[in-house]
Amino acid sequence: MNKKLLAVAISGALVAPLAAQAVDFKISGHINRMIRFADDGQGSDVQHMDNTASRSRYRIRGEGDLGNGMKAGVFYEAGIASNRQRPLKGADGNDSVGDIRHSMLYFSGNFGKVSMGHTSSAFDGVMYADLSDTGLADEAAWFEHCSTCLIRTSAGGNIGTLTSFASDFDGGRLDVLRYDSPALGPAVISAAIGNDQLWDIAVNVDHSIGGGKLALYAGYQSAENRLGRDVWGGSVGFMFSQGTNITFAYGEQDLAANIPGRDDPKNWYAKLGHKWGNNAVSVSYGETSDLVQGADATSIGVGYVHTLAKPGVDLYAGYHNIDVDLTGVNTEDLDVFVMGARVKFQ
């Protein structure tokens, strides 16, 4: 018995200092569910699914003080989405539990922040300088709510999924080494390098001006060896003091293959919104051209979000009318209505 007690005491003495040396951390995340009604001109369906615009997730953040103004930290985030990206009239599927969104470590100080691991490249987010707070229902990636829905022809066939014709050309999460500068006035400059000679650079400006708020993001990504194209663009958002806000985004791909007569794909997006109290409403227009040569995909959208800030709850509803024009093909409009709720935890 005494030997057992001694073993427990020794184990506790060893574990305690190890635990004290670990960085402090906390767990947070959200569940985001929506009901979607979609009509592709040949059929319609009501579906229950995760909202891909901000899919359900959990995250772990940890940080420790290294002294001399330096800190070390970790950030892990995983998606837990059910029935996302579901095609119209399709079976339940596309479930994912624990797929990695972020898995990285970083060091920060007066020099800025250096991150390494799977996380956002510098170009990720440059198309989202949006101050409307309606992104759950109406965002620059207007195709997200029905990304795998088929574009139907008037003859009853299809010419592919919506994301074959539409993109916001924003960056993504990759395995990178990333640097973020310290604040240079209202601006932060970021740069990252990944595999296959991929690299990107961006500048983000967040500033209060004239009683309102300004967000201005721009960047360039060189991904010719990895993705077969380079991409550049950015976005600007401004919110006036009374709550009215505007957003504009533009992106363009420079294809690696210089094909005679082949136009580079482009996308632009504009939004007018207004916020009052816990409410936000917006109307938007988006257009992607030549992602498929000769095709134009357009969207007219409206969105509404009501936020209950103290419990961390967002209630939302949105509608998009989407049209894909392709030379020589008669297509049907895609109508998408969503309503749902996001509940945060921490």
C-alpha cells in the first residue's frame, strides 16, 4: 500500500510541473444549420443541411508568454459539417467530422507574427471586406448555398454544377509559412509561401474615418505551378455612421496557358446594406464571366440577419436568383431560399 501511495505521489510531482509549462488554451466554435428550398427549373426540394458559408466547427486556441514581449501559440480548428454541399434531389451525404481547417503554431512580438502549418494563406479573405454582417445569408461567395446544384437546360438536361461557372477567386487554407507585419498605422501586410512554389502577398486596412468604418483588402497569389493560374484582386467595404454600408469586390485569374481567344476568368460583386440595432439587411449582385469560356453566371441576392449578441445566436434568411448564360444553350434560372440559425459556444 505504501509503495502504491509513493508511486502516485511521484507521478503527481512529475506531471504537475509539465502541465504548468503548457500554454493556456480555450475551446470555442459554433453549430450552423439551415433549411434550403431550391428550384432549378426542372424540379424543387426542401433540404436540411449545414450552412457552407460558415459551416459548423470547433477550435482550440492556446498561447503562452515567452518574455521580452514575445508569445508562442497554437491554433487548431476542425469542421464538423453534416449534409453540406448537397445536390438538389440528392441523398444525404458530404458529412465530415474533424476535417482540418487550421492546424498551426506561431510566434509573435514587436516584429509581427510568424505562423507555420495548415492555415490561411495571405490571399485568403481578400474578397471579404464586408461590413454588412449579412454574410450568413448573402455573401461574396453567393454560390455557396447551392454550390453542387446542377444548372438545368430547358430540354431537361444539365451543363454542370453551379461552381463550374461561378467563383469569387478568394484564397484558401494551405500548408504555408506565413508572416504578418505589425500594424503599420491602419494596415497589416501579410505574405506566405507554400508547396510547389506557391506564394502570395496581401494588405489589409481597417480604419475609422469620417464617423464611419473602412475595410480595404487587396492581394496577389502566384500559383501557376500548383493550380495552373495566378490570381489577383481585392475588396472594399464602408459603413456610414448611421449603419448604411456598401461593399465591392473584384477578382481575376491569369491562366498559365496562353490560349488564343481564351479570356481570363473574372468576378465582381457589389452589395448595399443597412444595420440597425441587432438587425442587418442587404441586397447584392454578383457576376462571374469566362470561368467556362463564353459563360456568364449572375446572381441577385437579398439577406437578413438578426443577432442576439449575449448568447451568441444569429438568425438569418436569404434568397438568390441565379442565371447562367452559355452561348448556344437555353438554361433555367436557379432560385435558392435559405433560413437558419448559428449558435456559438465558448
